[in-house]
Amino acid sequence: MSIQPRYQHVATESLHKPNGWDLVALLIIAGIIAALVWGASHMDTPYHVGKPIIISLDPSALPGYALRTVLRMFIAIGLSLLFTFIAAPLAAKNAQAEKLIIPFIDIAEAIPPLGVLAIVIVAFIQWFPDSLLGPECAAIFVIFTAQAWNMALSFYQSLRTLPLEFQEAATVFQLSGWQRFWRIEVPYAMPALLWNTMMSMSAGWFFLVASEAISVANQHILLPGIGSYIYQAIVNANLHAILYAIAAMLVVILLYDQLLFRPLLVWADKFKLHSSDDDAQENVSWFYDLLLKTRSLRIFRRLFDAFKEWAINQPSVYVMQLKRLSLHAKQSTRPLKCAWLQKPLHYFSSVKPILSQSCVWAWNIGLILCIVSALYALVRFIHLYISFAEIRHVFFLGSITAGKIALLIVLTSLFWIPIGVWIGLNPRLRGIFQPLVQFLAAFPINLIYPLVVTGILYYQLNVDVWSTPLMILGTQWYLVFNIIAGAAAIPPETLLAAKNFGVKGFLWWRRLVLPAIFPYYITGAMTTAGGCWNASIVADVLKWGDQTLIATGLGSYITQYTESGDFPRTALGLSVMCIYVLVINRLVWHQLYQLAASRFSME
Amino acid sequence: MASHTPLISLKHLKKSFTNPEGQALTVLDLDHFELFENEIVSILGKSGSGKSTLLRLVAGLAKPTSGTIHYQSEEVTGPIPGIAMVFQNFALLPWLTVLENVELGLEAQGMPKQQRRQRSLKTIDIIGLDGFESAYPKELSGGMRQRVGFARALVVEPELLIMDEPFSALDILTAENLRNDLLDLWCARRTRTKGILCVTHDIEEALLLSDRILLFASDPGRIQAEIKVDLPYPRDANSNAFNRLMDKIYSIMTTSERERVRHTKETHLADIEHPEYAYRLPDVSVSELTGLLEAMTDHESDGRIDLPELADSLHLDINNLFPLTEALDILRFAQITRGHLILMSAGKAFIDADILHRKQLFAEHLLKYIPLARHIREVLDSNPQHRVEEEFFLNELEAFLSEEESERLLKVIIDWGRYAELFAYDYDAGILSLENPQ
């Protein structure tokens, strides 16, 4: 289905009469708006630290809680977009800013968001002393840190790889910087940015649920939401409530998937450089079609278009008028009215190169000083409280977690590669499973942890063994997507050739399929492994009623000291995790990635 | 029909790039050129002759290293409203409709929406895109897309239209159709355009289109000859006058080739600054060479092959044909003289030989006549393990050539050397050696 027939369909109908779709679409949209407004009005509830917040386990309270959770998500994604649109263009266009922003994002990506919570919550509570806004902000900030980095990186990369011919066209036709940004750069970056935003949001649900129930420094703060509902259900050992929460979350994710994720994917197809003939899987969304068919929404679209026109072009028009005025002033023989300005202006233009050069130096020196002092502060802070032996122990715990993750990756790969390849090679199955996997990736898997815990307790199982798979339950889907995509990308001719030469069984895997999916597999495995580190913070300490199961690993170290409010140890645990993630990324994943790109890519 | 007011004039124009070693590599060196009103000028040359660089300098997309460009009386230091450009790969924005793409340049000028729309629709009408206003570029065929490219350029009413191989991404029929429509517009004066500067590598296209043709030579890019085309439009590609001009162009372009090869050999032998092995081998594969040699027997008459005829029957444009003939020439399999190709005895022997003997013959000629092949072989022979990293040779070449050009050169010689079994190359390790794969 191409885009044009859709528009034609709309255009041929009579113009002013509202159609049946109007009612449906308007009801949905009005409902969404009303719900969000209701949720927002409850965020600023008065609150004092230590005051218990009662979370009702009555299922009728769940829709309200779900709404509060969704609202937090939207605020966080809005902030992430804001960050993306400021940081990425800065880094892409200014070499000095790039030096700061890109390494910062690289490292920030490795910091587990849930660890951040322990550190920022105190600050936020102090900023908003008598209101629940403090913990709210802290929770939102956590989701922000889980989302913003890869969005900004994606946008930055798109800006840097803008095709030369677009740049030249923009220059020849003299688009202003502002027009260039909105007409060319943003649309070009849109598909990748949108995909990353959606992936970020999907990953965000996990952190959101985990950060609503904040246990820090022996304080339990419960923000009204599904996460706190689950926490309360665990404390009360109420299995029914857990099932209600899972059902509510399924509904939320389903709505998110159908009303936001899918329509946006379809919309973003418009920005792709090439028509999507090659990948037979075209995105479809009933909601997007509904919005297009709705007549009364066309007024909003027209208003939006008019606004876009004004916002993109008008600033340039003003600038041009200013320029023309100044040109006029220059050309006229009359001396400039503010003649006193000319001397300093002239002086400024002569020292400008020296000035900008020294700015660069000052900036670089400042950067180095910042890094050194931050390192010094961290080392001193940790060293003051913690012995060297303990640091060694924490590194040992890190290696245990790393080992668990490696084992999990191997096991899930063994399980998913055959299934993923089977799905990927079969277009009909792919049509069914791809959306399903995307849906599952968004579901916050920590909601089902309590079910596993009751299982472990009931059958008296080994905690270290049986809690380990929980780390990968939520993030394995990235591996699955990529295996499916990799198998789907194998040229059909290559498969036919293999069939023709009787390549079968183990040889078929070793010579054809495994090398072909390798680049995709590496991307998926890298994301999955990164997600596992984050999940270990939640999955290593499991509770049910008054019982607590603790698995050995870095995750449980961080969680325990966060709860008891031991900041040096929390900081140490987080630093070590950050170091592990960074080092493994550089030494293992990037190397494999290079290998995949040079040896196993199909181009 | 050219008048005497120059639209564009260039003086002492030079453009160079600096390689990693800090040496300046000159890609374009023009003493003087003027484009007059009511004139279409084509720049014809092989890839790498700096013709696209010239176009970008005129468009204000790049700055010259030295020299000046004037548009009427104004110096070109950046893009100028009176100059618009048509791109080789269209450069249309896929997220904008045809109409929105055409409006882009007017938007940049800050024109109000109503006026903009009116003018764009008119241009769309003229260029034959009526009915496609609301289509997205990806729905259109290549020819229609380039029409959008033309409309987008013409709507800003440029006095000078510059075109970077505008028809080369299109198939033959579509290109002809679009070229004829453009000429009709030009001859009927339906646009405000006063001059067209067009880069092409298609000799016939240049002859069909232009009042003047500048033949460009490489290393550094420069004007080698200027051909005036006084034939009336529409031109007949089968007329005698047309064919005479065609032969003349082939003759000039091939003569230069021969001289350049000889020239490089003589002057650079004693030249330590620019060793022989840095000679820029043409970018052709062994199978293309073999294919051409085999095809040559069919076209030979009294020992000579007419190049325009060969190019026509094999559908080769100058970007494909000249590198091939140059390679045959430097390998001493054939000889180029004034628009003709003469098969030499080694070439004949090569055609008659079987696969193994072909390889032997090729290896012999490679070592004898291609300094880079000889150089690599000598280095490998003198190395105790007979294994040398490709970086070594790349670094050597980069002292004289750009990074990109060095990589290209090494890729060509690896292809030739592998075929001749002079040396082996391990892609994963990036190592050249004398080993055979186990």
C-alpha cells in the first residue's frame, strides 16, 4: 500500500460533512486528553518524608494508577526529546561541544539508571520539600536517563551522515540554518530517531515500574502507580493483586502499541529515503488510517501545517529583512547613527580569531580540570569509607554477574537462533511474530518477578540459579528482533543456491545462515547484554511478603546498600558496574562489531 | 547565438587539497574561461578530471585555493541567487511532495506562500509535471524525478543553470526525452535562463546540447581543448558534420592519453619527487580488459579499430572506454592513435592463448611495463618472510596521492596481480605475500 492512494481516498470524499470515523477518533483523542489532565492534577500532592503513602490493592484503583504511570512516561519522553534536540545538534555542529557531549553520552549510557535513582532522590526531595513532586521528579529523571542517550546518539549520527547532495542542495538554494534544520536534517533523521525513541520507551516501562517504589536510606516512598501497586502486593504477599497488575499493564502496553508505536512507525515511513519495496513487511496501523480518514481532524492538520509554515519560514524572513536593513545602512553614505559602536565592533572583528582560539584552549583545559577533579573526588570519597579488600570484592561480584550474563546470552542464543531464523525466513510468520516481539519488548517484565519468587519459595529452589534467568527475560527480545531481521535479510537467491547445491543440515548453518545473521546477532546481543546489567539491580534481590531472596552478584550489592542508604558503597557498586559495561563494550562488542561489518556484511 | 557579455568569468583558478603528508595536490588548474549569455557550455572529461570541482566552485559550494570567479560583476564567494543547480542523483527530499520540493528555493527566499505556490505550479506546468504535484518523489520514475530537479532549479528563475551530469542516472530513452524537452525550452526562450553550464561524460550528449565543449584533461584537471559546435538545433547525430566533430573529440582525447603516458614515463624516471610507481593506473578489472580485447577482433578493419564505433557498439561512454584503452596501451596490448585503436602482437597473442598462457603473458607485461607491479614484487622478494602489510604500500603512495586515490590504486594492482599470480593478498589480515592459499 503506497501513501498516495490514502490521500486520494480522502480527497475524493465530499468536504464538509463529518463522517462516522470522526466520532470514533474524537472520542479516543478526547478520552486520552481528559485522562492525562486528571493524572497531572494529582502529581503535586503535599507530602512529607516519612509519611506513609497508602496504595490500595483494590483492582478498581488500578486504572488510575496505570494512568499516573503513563503520564510519568510521557513527561520523561518529552524531556528526552528536548535533550535530544538540544544536545545532538550542538554536538554535530560545534566541534568543542562535541568533545564534551559525545564522551559524556557514551559513559552515561553505561550507568545503570536504577542506580542513578539512589543518588538523585535526595537532591530532588530537598528541592521540593513539602510535595510529592520531589520523588516524582526523581522517578521521571530515572526514565529520562534510560531513554535520552541513545535517542541523542541516533539524532547526532543522522546529522553527521546527512548525504552530501542534500547539503549541497540546501546550500545552492540558500536555505537558512533554521530552514535547513527543519526541512532537511530533522526529516532525514526522523526514521532512526523515531525507532530509537520507541525502543527507549519500550525499555523505559521496566525502569518506570521499578522506580515508582523507591526504597532508599530505609525510607519507602511509594508513588501512586502500577509499580507501587506491585510493591504493595509483594509486601502483602497478595498473588491476586499481582495478576491484576499484570493484566492492567498488558492493557497499557497494548494501547501504547496500537495508539502510539504503530501509527508513528507508519508515519515515519514517509521519511525513508527509499521506497520500502525491498522489505516486504510494510508497517500497518488501523489507528493511523482512522486518523487520516477523520474529516474534522483535517482542520487540526491544516492548522498544524500553517503553524509549521510560519515557524519554519518566518524567522528566516525576519533575519533577511534585518540583513537588508543593515546592508542598506552600510550602502548609504550617511554615517551610522550609532557611530560609537563602530570602533568597538571593528576592534572585536580584529581580535575575534585570537579570541576564539583562546576560547578553544580555555574550554579544553576546563574539560581536563573537570575530569581530573571529578575523578579525585570519587576516589577520595570511596577510599575514605571503603577498604581496598572490599573494592576487590566488588570487582569479584562484578565478574560473577558478568559470567552469569555471558552464560545467559549463550543459552538464549541457542534457544532463539533456530526459532528466530525459522520465523525470519518465513514472511507470513514474520508478519505475525514481529509485532508480537515488539509488544513483548515493551512489557515491563519485572511485574512477573513475584510469580517466579513464589515458585522458588514453594519448591525450595536455589536462588542463585533460578533468579538468574530473570535478568534476561525482558531484554532477550532485542536478540530475537535482530535474529529475525538478519534471517529476513538473507537474499532469497543465496538460499536457493544453497538448496540447489544440496547444502543442508549443519553445513547450511555453518556456511550460510550463521555468518549471514552474524552482524545482526552482534547488535542484538550487545543490546541484550547491556540490558542484563541494568536488570541485575532489580533481579538480584527478590521479595515476597516478609521473605527476601538475595542472589550473589553486583546487582544485589548495589540494591542492598541503596536501601540502607550507604552512599559510598552505592557509588562504588555503580562505578564498578559502569566500568564493567564500558570495558566489555570496548573489548568484546566493538571488536565483534568491526569483524561483523568487514567480514560478514552482505554488501 | 552567444552574445559578448560574460555571465561567468574565471581567472587563474586553482583548487588543491592537502594530503595527510601535508603536500598540496592540485585537482584543478584553469587559466581563463568565460561563459557568455545565450550559451550552453559542456565540460567533457573523464572522472577525476576536476570537472565536478569546477561546477561546485561556480555554484559557490566550494572555495578556490587561488584565483577568482565572477558572476556578471559580482565575485562568487558563496551561493548566489542567480545560479541554480541540477544534481546528478536529483537530490530531491523524499519527505516533500513534488510541489513542496519545487517550492524549496522560493521558501528560502522568504516568498509568501500564495505567490510561491502560484509560481511553482506554473513551472511544474512548463516542465511537464502537471498532475504529479502531490506525488512523493519515491512514486516517480527516474525521468520524472529529474524533471522535478529541473523544475526546482528553474522556479527560482536563475540566469545561470548549472547541471552536474543531469542525465547520467537515467536510461538512454528517458535521457534523450528529457534532453530534447530541455532544448525545446531553451530554444523557445521559455525560461529566464541566460546560460547553461553542464558537466557530462557522454560525448554525443555534449555535441547534441552545447554551443561550446571544453575538453578536460586530468592531473591536474585543466582545459585541454575547446570545440565550437555551430550546428543548428535540433541536431542530427547521424549527420556528417556531427560525426566529424565526434571523431575530432575522440582524436583529441586519445592523443592526449598517449602523450600523457609517454610524458609521465620520460619526465618522471629521474624524478624522485614523484616515482614511477605512483602512476595512476586506470580503474579497470582484468575481465573487462579481456572482454574488450576479445570484442576488438570483431571490429578490426585493416588492423585498426574506430573508437567511436567501438564505443557505440559496446555501449561504453568515455568513463568506461578510456580507462580500458589506456590500460591496454600501457600494458602494450594495443596502441592508441588519433581516435583509433591498433591491436599489437602481444594483444593478438593474448586473445589466442588459453587461460594459463594468458595469465603468463599478463604477468610478463605487468612486470615489464607497470612500475607499481614491479615495485610490489621487488619489495615482496626482498622481504625475508615475503609478507608485507598493505599499509606499507599505502603509506608509500600517500606521499604522492590522496588517501582515496592510493587505496583505489592498490585495489587495482591487487586485482591485476592476483590474476597474474604475481602475488597473493589476504583481505582479512590486509597482507600482500608470495604465498599461495593452503
